[in-house]
Amino acid sequence: MKIVSSLQPEKDLQDKIKNTFPDAAFEFYESMEQAEGALSQAEVFITYGEDLTAAHIESAKKLKWIMVMSAGLELMPLKECEERGILITNARGVHSIPMAEFALGMMLMHEKKAKKLIVNEENEVWDRNIQMGELRGKTMLILGTGAIGSEIARLGKAFGLKTWGINRSGSPVPHIDSLFSLEELDILLPEADFLISVLPSTGETRHLLRMEHFRRMKNSAVFINLGRGDVAGEEILLDVMQKRLISHAYLDVFETEPLEKGHPFWKLDNITVTPHLSSRSAMYLPRSFEIFAHNLHTYIQSGNDYVNKIDPGKGY
């Protein structure tokens, strides 16, 4: 079995997976450009999901399974994979720890006025009149209650936050106090102190949040977007923040990345921009390869217990 990867993990991680599956022929490359030749003979392909095209799927005649080492699938040629019957799995869930910690970090930074304190320190200003806030007793409303949303809620409860969540299935979610449907969003927004989106980019979620949603929120409310940048149109979000309809927006994702120099988001004092790194962690690839190893055992044994099997038609 030939397994080709367009990403190259550390040597110890390569050695570990090779030793676990000695009968598989692994080839690790640093990029798709380097991997293209080998892909045509691959049965299994490992990718971050941003480098595959329909042409690659067409030329990879032996390809049966794609392991996407990320959660995002919006750049994948899903239609072509579905037509070929190619199995797709991803690394959904590996982001939960770093992204949950990042979300709580932004919330604490907001309540404890970290940006103001840093500016004062740089300017040698001793100001004890800064109004500090607390997380305890406030309400977080999480859009997307998968592994990431559940972990955000778990950490939030440790700080005494009320944890509300919105999902499609209505199935119970650990650490979420109250679960609601998307149809109830308008009713919930006026009560939320923190609106946190960890939604993927799909036809249902693109531009989900509109001006009327932000108008319903408290003036003191905070929007944190760690999912995908198109959950709210950038023009709408810019208008919201220029009119100061809410207190602050912490944005880690954008419709076009990298965010261009000169973009108004950089300059507004009520927007904090971070460069799409909330999921970054030294443990990212080790956790992803744990999922891959489980799924490779399943694949070899012709089993069905795949972790994170994707429905190409739905995109998740």
C-alpha cells in the first residue's frame, strides 16, 4: 500500500507511523508540488486539504482514501471525490484544546483590560482607575457545539460562566447548560455577553450573522470568531464596529487571508486582529496522526469505525 503525504512532520513522528505500519510504503513530501508525481500511484493521500484540485483527483487513478489533517474542507474537490467514491476523513477535534484555551484567553484579556494595561506599561502610566470586569455570572453563546464548542464550554464553566449552545441536531452536548436551535438565535442574542463562533464554512453558515443580529446584542457584548471568516460579511462587521453596536470583536479568521495591510480592521480600537492561529499547537500533528493511525487500522481491516468520516455531499 502506497501512502503519500504532501506534508512533512518531524522525523520522530514519521518513524513512529512507519514502525506502526511496517507493511505500508510511506512517502512524505514538503508540498503538493513535490508530491504530485507520487500521488498518481498513491492509494492513500495525506494533506492539509488546501492543495488538492479536481485535476489531481482525475490523475490519481489508484486513490481510495484522503486523510485531511485539518478540519476545514471548503477547498477540497468534494464533488470529484464523491463521484469516484473516495473515502475522506479529517482531523476534526484536534483543535479543541488550543482553540478553547485561545477563546478563554481572549475573554480574560477583555475583562481584565489587557490591551490597555500593556499600553500603559509601555508609556509608564500608573492608572488604578481602570474598570476591571469578571467572567463569573456572564453568559457565553457558542455557535457550533462540536468538540471545540464543548471544550470552550468546559473551560467557561470553571470560570462560572453560563454556557449556551446552538447546533442543528439538538443532541445533548457535554458542558453546555442549555442547547438551542438556530431558529432561536434572535431570542438568545440580547442575553449573550460573549458570542463565540466556531462554525465551519458551509452553504448554511456563510453570512449567517447579519446586521439585525448584532443590533439585538448588548452594547457591552463581545463577538469572538475562531471558525471561518465568512460567518459574517466583512462589510457588515465593519459597519457594526464603526457604529459601536457591540463592545469588541476578536477576529482570528477572515474572508480573505492574510488580512491585507491597510484594512480598516487593523486600525479600529474595538477590533483585535490575530492571524488565524487559534488552533496552532506543538501537539497538532501528533494528535492528527493518532486519528490517522486509528483510521488506517480500520482501513486495513476493512472496518467501519472511522473517526471523522466525511459526507462529501454535505461537506462535513
